[in-house]
Amino acid sequence: MAAYATVADVQARMTRELTTDEETLCSTLLDDAAVMIDAVAPETASADARKIVSCRMVIRALGDGEPSGFPLGAQQGSMTALGYTQQWTLPSGSGAGELYIGKTERQLLGCGNQIGSRSPTENLVPPAPPEVWT
């Protein structure tokens, strides 16, 4: 299993330079991202889409830009000085530094907004033969 993007691809999309340690971590995270993408993406997802999603996943995990005091990926936040209050709302399944595939990325891969269900009892009864009209 090869990664869909390179460290250079990730670096080109970031607003800061990666350190040597981050480059090593980036390579490992790209391999992990490829496994996660393969688990959810249909075979019809393009190589470009897989590359973009890989880069976005790793950039979220590594952090990009200047430290703002806000957790990466926070949707809402609150910060108070003398009251010692901090409050953050993170999207579901997105811990700080965690690799995850977002909603927009799922749509880019062609696996977003899939709704369906399957009954575990479907295989218990063979399908009925077709009715013949006379």
C-alpha cells in the first residue's frame, strides 16, 4: 500500500515549513491516511481526489499556520482572560491531531451522503420465485 500524496505535496499546501521530525511524521500519517481512504472510498474515486484528501487529513493533524490558541478544526470557541474560561466545540470524530475524513472530503471521494440499511435476516430466507401470470 502506497500513500496517495508525498511529503512535498503536503508541504506545498502549508503556510509554514515542516521540521525534520514533522516530515518523518507526515510520511507515516500519509500512509495511515491512504488506509483510511481505501476503507471508505469507492474504486471510482480519482487519484487527484485521493491526493487532496490525504493532504488535507495530514495538514489537520500536523497543524498549519501560526498558533492561534484555538484547537485545529474547532467549529466554535470561547476564551476569557481573568475568568479562566476556555470552551471549544469540535466536530464529531475530530480529536486534536487525529486523522479523519470530513464531510466535504467524503463527497470529493464519491462516498458522501450515503444512506441505507441492511437487515441481518435477509439471508435467512431464500428469495421467492417470480410469479407467473397466465
